[in-house]
Amino acid sequence: MLSRLSELIWADWIWFPEGHGWADLTDHDGKVFPKPQDLWATIPIAFCFLIIRQIFEQTVAIPLASLLGVSDKQRVRAPPNPVLESYFCSTSKHPKQVPVKQTGCSVRQVQRWFRRRRNQDRPSKLKKFREASWRFTFYLLAFFAGLAVLIDKPWFYDVKLIWENFPKMPLLPSQYWYYMIELGFYISLIFSVASDVKRKDFKEQIIHHVATIALISFSWLVNYIRAGTLIMLVHDAADYLMESAKMFNYAGWRRTCNFIFTMFAAVFIVTRLIILPFWIIHTTFVYPLTLYTPFFGFYFFNGLMCVLQVLHIFWAVLILRMVVKFLPGNVRNTRFCIS
């Protein structure tokens, strides 16, 4: 029964256009094709990233933070209070009705205690800087590595060529490592989510990471490699600017932060709201209809692309709101910051 179910799940007609199937991805005549078992390599790569990150943060990020002047104000700790601590941990960190009777404190004292206690749990600027500097370094290197992988490929200039000879396009060594490293990094972000800084868009970030991992993995399985490399490059093009803006914000370099963030906003809008939907998604969703009859794998891949695009629109709105805050004449100009 299980073998029958497996055959049904991995049936050629589900994942490939008519006339093609898994047999097309069998190595032959010195040509190598992506295989499902290759993806297991991303797990040890992810753990390597976690180790490298710790070394990087201690040896590079912390000295760099000191050099740029990253510092935290001394926080006043909440005095020990078992009753309030229990309420804080189990009931609410922002109580609407302040539990006063059991504490012997005034309403103002209890409110002050909760405010100080929340401040204790907030991540320090140094922790935020370390995280941003690590991501900045990866995204910067990944972007230029991806550019080096794609710059001499014809489908980098004519996106429709991602379907040329599909799915019988042999795998190149540069594509293999580009995929394994990118996927390993995103898996490492899932592993470190419990210790990383939780931001206001935490849920959206998790959805983005999961959708990205699913998209990269699926594109590997069915040999959408050419489309996958273009998608990864487009994403990395803006991310390193965002992380560098955060770094300068934590260091208190407001003007530099605002300038870089404006550059990030421009690159984000061009890559995520113009190039991705009107060039890449159009080529993966609309153009293939002129070549093949739609199949489940086609809908699955483009469904994940649409999830990412919805998140991009959501973030674009937030980004534009922040940009407006420091336009000329806005009194909040100097107060702008990135959390």
C-alpha cells in the first residue's frame, strides 16, 4: 500500500508536463542532474553556518560594533517580586488590570515594575547589531556569488530560456553550490529562530523562510534550477542593504542609515515589485502555458511564488511608510529608526 501511495505521489504527470518525467533526470553521457538525496547536504551546511555565525559574531561583529560606537543605555532592573513575576510569565506582559492587592504595591509601582521587566527582555543593541552584521555579510557575498554564477548564462538576459530543453538541462557545479549554500543558510535561520531577535513581522518572516525553503527545494527536485537561481539573486539584491541600514541605525549613524535605507527601498521595489513579478513570475506562470499543458507541479511552484509576492507587497507598504517619515520637511526626520 505504501509503495502504491509513493508511486501515486511521485507520478510523472503530477510534477512534469506531458511527455516528461523523472527518467529525464537520470545521469547519462557525463551529464549530471539534480537528485532528491542531494538536499540532505543542506543539513550539515546549516549546522556549519550556525558555528561560523558564532565565530563571526565574536571575532568580527563585536569588534566592529565597538568601532562604530554601538552602545546600550544602562537598564534599571525590576526588583524581585514573585507575585508579579508569576503574572508576567504566565498571564500577561501588558496587563490591562494591574494585580495590586496581592503585591502590597501601589498602581504606579506595579506599572513601573512591568515596564522595567519588559525592558529586561528586550534584546540589546549589540545583539541586534551582531545579527544584522552576520546577515549583511552573507547576503552581500551571496548576491555577488550569484551574480558570478549567472552573469555568463544566456537565461540571465533572456528569461524565457529557463524553459529551453526543460527538464533535461544538466546541472552545473556552480549551480549546485549556489543552491546548497542558499538553502543551508535559510535552514540555519529556522534553527536559530528561537534565539534570534523577534521583530514585529516575526510571523511573516517565518512564512517567508518556510516558503523560500519549500520553493528552493521543489525547484531543485524538478530541475527548475535556472528559475531558482534567478529568484535567489533577485532576493539577495536588496537584503544586504537592509541589514547594513540596521547596523548603522544601531550605531546611531542616522543620516547614513536613512541614506542606505532609501537605497534599499528603491532596490527592493525594483527587484521585488517589478523584476520578480513582471519578468520572472510572468515567465514561470504565463509563458509556460504557450509550451505545456498545466500540471500540478506548475501550480505548486507558482503558488509558492505568489505567497512570496504577497509578502513582498506587505513589506513594500511598511518600507514606503518608513521612507515617508524622513522626507524633507517631515518633523520626524531625525527620529527615524529601524528596529
